[in-house]
Amino acid sequence: MDTLFSIATVEAGIRLGLPVALAALGAIINERSGVLNLGLEGMMLSGALGGYIVNDATGSPWIGLLAGLLVGASTGGVFAGLVVTFRTSQVVTGIAFTIVAIAATTYLFQLRWDIGELPPRVERLGMWPLVALTLVCVAAVWFLFRRTTLGLTISAVGESPESADALGYNVVLIRWMATIAGGALAGLGGAVLVNGPLGLFIEEVTAGRGWVALALVVFAGWRPVPAVAGAFLFGLCDAAQLRLQGTATEVPYEVFLALPYVVTLIALVVRARRSHTPAALGDPYVRGAA
Amino acid sequence: MRSVSRRFGETVALDGVDFEARPGEIHALLGANGAGKTTLMRILAGLDRPDAGTVEVFGRRIESFEPGPIRALGVALVQQHFTLVPTLTASENLVLARPEGALLPPGRTAGVRVQKLVEKFGLEVRDGVPASQLSVGERQRLEILRALDADAKILLLDEPTAVLTDVEAERLLGVARALADQGRALVVITHRLAEVEACDRVTVLREGIEAISDGSVDGYTRADLASAMIGTDTSGTITARTTRRTQAAPVCLRVRDVSLGRVSSLTLDVGEGEIVGIAGVDGNGQSELEAALSGRSAAESGEVSISGEPIAPGDPRSRRGQGLAYIPSDRYSWGLIGPMDLADNLELGRVLPIRPNRPARHKAARPSLDHWDVRTAGPHARTSSLSGGNAQKLVLARELDEHPSAVLACYPTRGLDPEAADTVATRLVAAAEAGCAVLWIGAELDELLAVSDRIEVLYDGTLFGPYLPPFDRAAIGLAMAGDAADRARTATGGEADPP
Amino acid sequence: MTSSDTRQPASGTTPSPKSTWPPKLDGWLDAVSRRATAEGILSSILVPVVSALAALVVGGVLIAIDGVNPLSVYQAILQGVFTKSRGFSYTATVATPLVLIGVGYALAYRARVFTIGGEGQYLVGAVAGTAVVTAGGVGDLPRVVLIVMGLGAAMVAGALWGGLAGVLANRFGASIVISTLMLSFIGDSLLQWAVRDGIRDPESYNANSRPITAAALPSFFGQKTHLGFLFALVLVPIAWWLIRRHRWGFRIDALGHNPGTLDANEFSSARVTLSVLVVAGGLAGLAGMVETTGVNIRLGQEASVGYGWDAIIVALIGRLHPLGVLIAGLGMAGLTIGFESAQRQFELPSSLVSLITAFVIIFVVWGDAIAARWKEAR
Amino acid sequence: GDDSDDTAPATTAAPETTAAPETTAAPEPAEEAPKLAIIYSAEWNDGSWGEAAFDGGNKLLADGTISDVVMVENVPPGAEAERALRDFAEQGYNPIVAHSFNYGDNVKTVGAEFPDTIFAYAGGFGDVAGNVGDYDQPFYEASYLSGILGAGATDGGNVAGAGGFEIPVCVGMYHAYLAGARELRPETEGSFVAVGDWIDVQLAKEAALSQADAGATMFVGCGQGPTFGQIEAANDIGGVSTGYVGDMAALGESVLSSFVWRLDRVFEQMVADVAAGETEARYYSVPLADGGMDVLISPGGEARISQEALDLFDQRLAEIQDGSFAVPFVGEN
Ligand SMILES: Nc1ncnc2c1ncn2[C@@H]1O[C@H](COP(=O)(O)OP(=O)(O)OP(=O)(O)O)[C@@H](O)[C@H]1O
Ligand SMILES: Nc1ncnc2c1ncn2[C@@H]1O[C@H](COP(=O)(O)OP(=O)(O)OP(=O)(O)O)[C@@H](O)[C@H]1O
Ligand SMILES: [Mg+2]
Ligand SMILES: [Mg+2]
């Protein structure tokens, strides 16, 4: 038990929380603009592979992070093209997008490193620079929505696009920007995972963190600071779970595996009343639709 | 605008309409429901594009119908429906409409901006709460302020007074006049003939064609306008009832100490065959009263009962079974299902466990659609394709067709042209004379005066009255302005000290 | 995450977000649930087919890059479905859970109750059903009784798992998307515990339940196709009838279009939400047990193969219409079976195969969107 | 019961299955060498469990021991696996290997339909019935030796075992490693963690780090993700880790030793049986003694291991090979 409440546990929680936190920030920008991004997991994964390959090529984890950011942004662009411009179902597109990303990353990874070659280990960044990076991002997103006209516009577009349109704002353009920004942060999250704690890539390395991030966004009521806090809480749950297994072996470990989700569920129930879903979330915008 | 045309599927909304607005003038745009007024204005504001015809603003021909550039030319439209962002406060809505730089102004500065406008134009709005929590009147005023804030050269108001009380409406027209005098061009869509007299020029649309094109207002009598709108000659206002009931009738609708939100322990009886009018400025608890009486939300305390049996909140079918009909104030939130067809909407509240097939349902719907003169392509039409007024008629058809024993009518004539409004009033009166208890929550005092057996004034969640015929207009007006409340307060204060 | 997640008892003090005019349309729901006009049916069959072919062309390029002749691959796919002796029965077997879950989703989505919890409900259904039919003392009961007990228990468990999300949404306004997602993860943990410990077969070295052969569903055509497929076939007309002709179906559609109006005039939207979640959950739970007793010998760690996720896409591609779901389900199953045998024949990388299948999905959705815009343009 | 009767292809009317298993499923061993089929539930390219089978199959093909090999990845156990197995059996592949312990029921179901084809799956506990066999995964033997080496290269006395789930093979590896370490330092303690996932490397790494916080310096992983995570953790804290079913020395200085699973030797036995016309399967067990595994000390590893440990390692290895020493197996935690 003593190991449970150690600094090490907290650090583990932070490490586990970092990628989720960044992805959640991305999802917040997406969803505030009214675009539901179920492709988040896929965008993270793409960013992870991009970051890994570039890091491996350049030997610089920072350039790797940048690459993850750019790859994520471009996946965001593709997604925006489909759901914003072509107004495809955001739900199906999102889920299919994740399937594509899992398949595509695996395919490319295996093209690059054929069977028999172990994936090379790449330069890694320590925890604190990444924590700093994440804090910068959360501050930026907070500032965006609290202090800038652009942020106000994004929320307006997600809240009542017809009003924003009537005021002369380009709903489609704003949703494009928001989706690209969201993808970029998700990709960065994935890149942080491989260029930070891990230093290597394997198939589906993100292992469902994108879905967790989506949960957090709701749990946080679409607000950046609680979302990041939630990510670290979630990480802490995982860390604690792993530590408790060693000691409390009479409790089935599946309980601990489910713990983070149960916690999110409970938090969801407690928070939900106060959380405010963007009214236009998931609805493509068509002027004067009737 | 030159020979502008627009069609939606079968419906021809506009058919070669010419229209002009000149600086310094208020141009009244009249028309029965579905005449095409809104469509015309939406085109002028760039929210819709004409199938044919040209639009020029200050001599510049509009090529691309996009709201942005047209706003930049100084055209501002206050739409028939609200276009505020419900989660944003008044000042945030203003900033959104006209940002000053990339950063948001700190809260105070924004507040000051609102205050300046409020003082400048005398349109009162609360700042600091989300627009969704403002009363309809407040939201309407905010919409107008927002348009004025953009310093529009051409200001288009689509039925701006529809949701306002007479006093507010008068004030608004005063503001309009002042704006015109500053050299702006104004267009005001309205169904109230009285308001036309406050304008300079008038255009009347009938089924997408001008019946009167850009005439000078003093050239026409009310009768002329009314007949131009609807072909037949009527006075254009609701016909007052000749007889009013005097002796008390057995109570049908009973409200006991109901409290909800702004409404505090409100008690009220409506007798069989009685029409009770609830007058008052919007936002004094009308929406809470509506929610509680209709059973849409449970009252915090107190009870609503109809001929003895209490109304169970959240159980509309039994409410209907108990004979309480409900005409909601916002038909699009609580009355109609846009994407479903008219027949389905007529069935709401009495859908059979096993439904007849679609042709049968459509056949069954026809009579009451015809009876209520809902202008549409037929029972199969999507309800969302109805114009404002026709949509309202559909609600009335559903609620009044099954001979309720009591009716909760909230702004039943909102957005209706005079003829339709008169029909509605007549039907409600007829219902009352057939022994039905009618509670009529209204904004237009004339209307209430014309139909009510008794008027109560709702001010700040409390009822003042009763006022009985012959009605003292002035007294009721004062009560609506809170005067009665003040006197009540001083009176209780007075009792304290001995004579 | 649609308005269904924030839907709260309509309150008089705050106007519902739908109070604008024209009322805001729920984009994808409206797009997929357009009336079945002749044109509608045409486009709802033609468009997906054309799009799928386009996706296969793109996939063909990838296959060629991989050094295999795409045409022979696609030939193998067709053979896999149509000429291989078991192609049809395999397809039917795979389609069964997709259709059972998909119809439930379709009903829920018509109501804009956006559950994605099918996978979890499928798993808890399988666990509960297996627990019942492998419980001590039921061994000597007749097979029919065991089957009924198992399927019943599975439906109840799935319904509870789905209903839980409904209760959380109605009482606390919890987002249904997220709560069902969470419940899916929790359901998987439950399965892991059950097969490792809870209903573990003490004789078995692996983590799995006792054999459930005593409750195995009869299969027919001397093939792998089992009774469950009949369930799916029967479910389709029932659901269709409910939508068209039953009050519940009407309320579902009404809830999807305007909860405020439903609440004020017809029925409590909260209760419709709950009912549709319960039904969808029950169907998913049924699918879980049908799959366990129809194709497997026992319940194991790997029971989660993702039918609950694929069915979301089946429901939406199926236009939220039971018939559409059946067609989409069979189509997706056929694609799966065909690609499987092609993959075996040419030893294609599995990632390439799933890439192409996912392309098909995206292209179909994309094609729909293009068709919709094209229709608007006219 | 009647289920399997129904599904016997003999009863299907379709023309191409009139070529019933009896004729197709058993190729004449005489003139043509057997054709091997392998299915696996994840990707071959995992540097571990999958790759071992992939290499094994290709090696036999290269040796000419078999005339053809077909290998399909990402076949989830259950219906899809049965479809694959049936398909290969119909095409005359024999023997057919299902390379995961979750394929048990599937090989039995399909095995019943093709009595003349030999099937085997990675059960690892002698689960043999008729033509359906099982093959051994005696990793605990190698793990025991790694334990000796680990104890000889660290001064901490704490072993961290990890697996995706708490399955006998994984738990057995942990206990064997612990036992091996205790030979050198009887006071050695340890803990086993089920990460709950075979692929989540970060979670596995954090699990390993949490064990490190509790004092662990020796890591033995079971499964690719858990092992990768452990190796990363050991690299960070300067502990020693163990490569799992494949040479993982490349993954970092912490990898003291790895063991390579020589599945070609296992497959050889099946192929030999088939070639001999055998239709009864066996428990194909190729223990360390028979070269079923190679324990590789990573380059530069010797330098870090105490001579005492190296000697004990050689001694035990020899004893295991001549059968005078049997590594104890403890499959329950
Ligand atoms: N989006 C639409 N889709 C289909 N028909 C429409 C649409 N908008 C308007 N119409 C039709 O065009 C005609 C004019 O509509 P409009 O809303 O301008 O009427 P209006 O003059 O505002 O009447 P009211 O006073 O009742 O609001 C009506 O017949 C209406 O049915
Ligand atoms: N073949 C189809 N494919 C996809 N969607 C369909 C199909 N047929 C109908 N739908 C959709 O299902 C919904 C139901 O339509 P349907 O024709 O079944 O009757 P309805 O319009 O729902 O209602 P009712 O018949 O009860 O008035 C419609 O919204 C339609 O868009
Ligand atoms: Mg209008
Ligand atoms: Mg109108």
C-alpha cells in the first residue's frame, strides 16, 4: 500500500495522462465547433506513427512531435473534408476513420520494418518537457475560448450555426479550422506517447486512449482545464490499479482494469447536469435547412 | 429589388416582386400568412437567393447572396425567429456580431457597450445571463440592439412587434421613427394595421405577388390594406364580443398556490364558459405559468386541477383526457414536429396503439385541415414547410377539434394575419360559449379586451385584478407597468401604522 | 453526442434549443431517414453499390502495389461468397449478430438516442446466458428449455446494461454516447472476470466457460447457419411494422425530431428514451448469446470480436430502416467472408484487408453525402 | 452432438464438396511432401510469438521438409478461425497449426469434420484427442535459466513478472524465474502483474515501473506488449530484463538474455507424423532438453553476470538436457 501514495505513483499517473490530455484538448476544439470526432483514436495513432518514423529518421524527438502534429492536422483536414464539406455522418465517418487509421498505420509500419526487424528504439523526451508542453497547450486552449473572438466564434458555430451564419461568419471554414486544430493536438498526443514515455511503436500503440479522451471531454463539460485534470486523474487510476494488483491480489484484477471507466462513469453522472453539450454537436450545417 | 422570384418545391413564395426602401423612410411590409414576406427579407439580407430577379443596395448590384458582404453594405435583418446564440450573454452576442479586435473585451467594457446602446435607444435588456434565460421580449429587443449596433443603413424588421406588448410596440415604432430621421431606411413587417399608420410607405404581398406596391401610407384606409392582404374587407382587428358573462359559473380550471420559478403561490379559478385573460408584459412569469398549467413541468408547490381532478405533470395524454387543450407559446418547441407530416402532427396526443396505414391517416386529417384553412400541399406535407401562421393554425386544429372542457391558450394569435387572428379568437369564444373554460395568456391588450370575461394582470409572478368589463384600459395598463404592485406594497406598509 | 445526451425534462423557463425557425435539422439522422420515395429507394441502393465499387478500385491499386493481381483477388472474393459451398451460410452466420444489434441501433438512432453500447450489451448478454445454461443442476433439462432460458437471460442482461445508460441519462443527464462507451469497456472486463473466474470451467486449462453444447442452437441447411439467423429474419418485419404502424414507433420518430413536442403532447420523452435503450440492449444481449450458442462451443476470453461496433455502421448505412439494416448487414458479412477467403488464398497482409474494408465504409458514407448534395443542387 | 453431424461437409449437396474430406484431406504422403498451414490471432510481425511460428514454417519450406506453407495472420478465435481451418483442410493442407491457446475449441470442431487431417493448437497442456493435438510451450524452463542469470547480474532480490492476463504459461514463467533466481539468492522475492492487455506497452511499462518502485530489478515478461514494456522500464531503471520467444537484445542494454522458440522443431514432428500417414495427433512436446528453445545471452551480457551464476547456468542447462534436473512448473499464482 505504501507504494500506492508515492511520488512515483503520481508521476506514473502523469505519464499515462499526457497523451490523453492532449487528445482531449483537441477533441474540445473540435466539438466546441459542433464537429463530433469519433476518429480521435485514429488521429492519435497516425500522429504516433508519424512522430515515430520522423524521430527515427532525424533522431530528434522534437521534430518527431512536430511531425505528429502535422500528420494529425492533415488527418483532421481529411476528416473535415468529409464531415464538414461533404456533410457525411460524423458518427460513421469517425468510427470508420479510426478503423482506417489502425489498418493504415499497421500496413505502413510493416512496409517500413519488415518481419524479422525489431522496431528500432528512438530518442525519448523526459516527462517534464512534455508536461510543460501540455500545460502550454491547455493554457492556449483556455485562452482561445476565454479571451479571444475566435474562440467565441467557434463556440457560437457549435452552439447555433445559423446565427453565426446570419452574422456573416463562414461556418464551414471555422469548422474546418477547428477540426484541423483538433486533429493536430490528437496527433501530438500520439507522438508524445511514442517520443516520450515509450520510445518505440507497435501496432495500435495508442490502445484506446483516444476513446478515453472523448469520454473526458464530456466529463469535463467541454472545458480544457477540467479535461486535462481528468486525464491525469484517469492516469492516476491506471497507475494505482497496477500498484494495487501487487498487494491486493484477492480482489479480481478485472475490477482494477474496469476502475478507470467506472470512475469516468460516476464522474459523468456527477458532472453531467452542469456540463453543457454544444447544441449543434454532430449536426452538419446546411443554410436554411428545411 | 426588381421582379424577385423564389419557389420551394410546389410553393411559389415570391413571384416577380419589386420592392424599394428609401433612406429616411419606414416602409411597412404587409401580407397574410405565407405571403412571402420573410422570404423576401431573407433574400435582401443574403440569407436566401432568388431564382430570378435582381437586388441592388445603394446602386450596387448584388451578385453573390452571402450574408457577410451584404451586412458590410449596411443591411441588417432582425429575423422573425431569434438568431441570438442562446448560451451567450447580451454583451457576448454583441461582440460576436461586431468584434473589436482579436481579443475579447474585458467584461466591464463589453457591459458598458450594452449600456450605451440601451440608453441610446431606450430598449431595456439584461446583461450577464445567457440569452436563453431572457424573456421573449428581452430577446427581441436584444436582436434589434444588435442590428443597430452594427449601425445598419438599411434595417429590416420581420414581425418585430409580434412578441411585444402594445406599450413596447409603440416604443419600438418610436425608435424606428427616430432611426429613420437619422437617414436610415427601415422595413417593418407586421400584421397589425395600427402600426402601419406609423410608417411612411407600404407594400402588401398576397401569395407572392404585390397587392399594393410601395404606396404612401396615408393613401390607404385600414380597410383598403386589409382587403389587399386577404382579398375580403374586414376591420382588421379582432371583433369584440357582444355579450360577456356576468354571473359566476361552476369552477372548471382551478389553480391553487402554484409556485414555479418566477411565479409565487398563484391562485386562480376559471369557470365553465368563462374566458379569463392574463395580461402582462412578457417575462413576468408567463412562461413558468404556461409550463406549470400545461403540466410540462411540475410546479414546485401547489396544484392545478380540472373539474376536480389534479393534472399530473409529464403526462400529456391524461391531461388531454381530462379535457385540457394546450396552445403553446412556442409552437416549434412544444407544439409541432417539423420533419413529420401534417397528419402525424394532428394525431399527437391521441395516437392509437396500432395506427391505420398512411393513406387512411391522411384521409382522416383532411377535414380539419380544410376546416382550419391550413394552406399547404396536403396532409403529407412536412410541417416544417408551413409558414408561421399556417403552422399555428395546425396547432389550433389539433387542440380545439376535440371539444376540450378547458383551453390553455398562450399567445394563440402570435404571428397570425388579422383574418386568421380573428378566426382563432372567434373559435375560442365559440368554445367558451359552448361551456369551455378558456385561460388566455396574451400580449396584445386589445385582443384580451375584446374577448375576456375577466382580466388578471401578471406582474412579477403575481396576479393583480380581477378587472371586469367594462374594462378600464388605463388601469390595466398601469397594473401591467407594475403600478398596482407598488400600491399594494405601500398599502401593506400603511396598515402597519395606526390612523 | 447529439442533443439526446443533454435532453432534459422540458422546462418552461429555458426554451429548448429547437425553438428557432426553420427548426434545426439533425443532419445525419435526416440524411439517412429520408422517406422511401422511388428516388429515395433507388439512391439508397444504387449509391452504396457504386461507392463500394469505387472503394474496391482504390483497394485494387493497393493490392497491386502489394504485388498481387487485384482482379484475381476480387474473383476469389466472389467465389468465397457465391461459389464456395458454405459461402452463403457463412455470410448468413456473420450477418446474424450484425442485424440483431443493427436493428436495435436503428430504432435508437431514429429517436436520436445515440447509444454505441452494443458491444458491451452483447458481452454481458453472452455472459449471463452462458452462466444460466452452465449453472449446476440445469444439465438434465431438455435442450429447448435450456435454449429459451439462456436466450432469455441474455436479453434481460443486455436490456439492463442498456437501460442503465437510459436511467443515467434521464436521472442525471449523463451523455448516452459516453455512458454506453464506458459500459462497453466495463462489460469487457466483466467477461474477462467471468471466464477467468466467475463461470470458469474448472476442468479447463484456459480461461473459458463450461461447454454450452447442451443449449446449442440447431443449425440448418446442414450448414453452419443456425437458428439465430431466423431470429434476425423475423425481427426485420416486426421492427418495420413497429416503426410504421405502432404507436411506439411513432413516439420513437417523434422523439428523434422534437422531444419538447413529444413531451408536451404525447408521451414522456424520458420513458421513450429508456424503452428504446432497453430494447436495443436486449437485442444486443440476444445477439451475444445467439453467437455463443450458435457458432461457439463455450464462452472464452476472445468473445469480443466487434460486432457491436460494426453494427453501428450497418444501422446507419441501412438508413435506420430494418430492411436497410438487413441488406447492409448481409452486404458487410459477404464482404467479410469474401475477403477472408481471398486473404487465405493470397496470404494478403491482414492490415491491407481491413484497410480496404474500412475504405468501403467511408466511400459508402461519402457517396451518400455526394448524392444528397447533388439532389439539393436540383 | 448432432451439431457436428449437421456440419459434416459430406452432407452438403454443393458440387465441389462431393470431393469430400476423405479424399481431399489426406494427400498421399509418398510422392509429395506435406503442406503446412498456420493461422495466428495477431500479426506475424511481432518479433516474438508470431514471428517464431512464421520463421518455423518458412524454415521447413526451405529445408524441403514440406512442399508448401500457407500462413494467415489476424484470425480471431471462434467462427472465423473455424472457417480458416476448414478451408485449409479442404484444400488438403496437413498438418494444420492453430497458433494460439484460444483456438482449442475451433480445432476440435473442425478436426471432427476432417478425421484424416492432423490439427494442433498451442494449448500447452497435453490437450490431445484423436487427430487434434497440442504443442508444448515449456518457456518456464528457459525462464528458470534466465532467473539464474538475472540473479547473477543484479544485487536487488526482487523479480517482476508480467503477462497480458493471468494465464498458466505466464505465471509459470514468473515462478520458474523466481525459483532460478532463488538458487543464487534464496531470499529473492517477487510479484506478478496482469497488465490486462497484450498490446498496451505504456501500461505494461508503468506496471513494471510500479514493481520497480517496490524493489524489483529483474524482469520476466510474457507476451509482446508486456515484455516490451518491461524492457523499456528495465532500461530506464538499470535493471535486467528477458527477451520473450525471440531475440530482443536489440531492444536495449537491459535485455540480459532472450530465449528463441524453435517452432520448426515442433512442426517437424507433426510433418513427420503426417508423412508417415499417421492420423492420430500427439502432444508435440519439444522441451529445452530436445532443443525446443535456445537461451541466448545478449552480447555483452556475460560481462555483467557473475561467474558463479554463469557456472550454475551451464550446470543446470546440462542437467536439464541429460534429464537429471526438471524445472518445477507452478501455473497458479
Ligand atoms: N424553407 C421552406 N421550405 C418550404 N416552403 C417554405 C419555406 N420557407 C417558406 N416557405 C413557403 O413560402 C411561403 C412564404 O413563407 P413565409 O415564411 O415568408 O410566410 P410569411 O409571409 O412570413 O407568413 P407568416 O406571416 O405566416 O410568417 C409560405 O407558403 C411557406 O410555406
Ligand atoms: N428502403 C428504405 N431504405 C432506407 N430508409 C428507408 C427506406 N424506407 C423508409 N426509410 C426511412 O425510414 C423512415 C420510415 O419511413 P417509412 O416509409 O417506413 O414510414 P414513415 O415515413 O416512417 O412513417 P409512416 O409510414 O408511419 O407515416 C423514413 O424516414 C424513411 O426515410
Ligand atoms: Mg414570415
Ligand atoms: Mg412569417
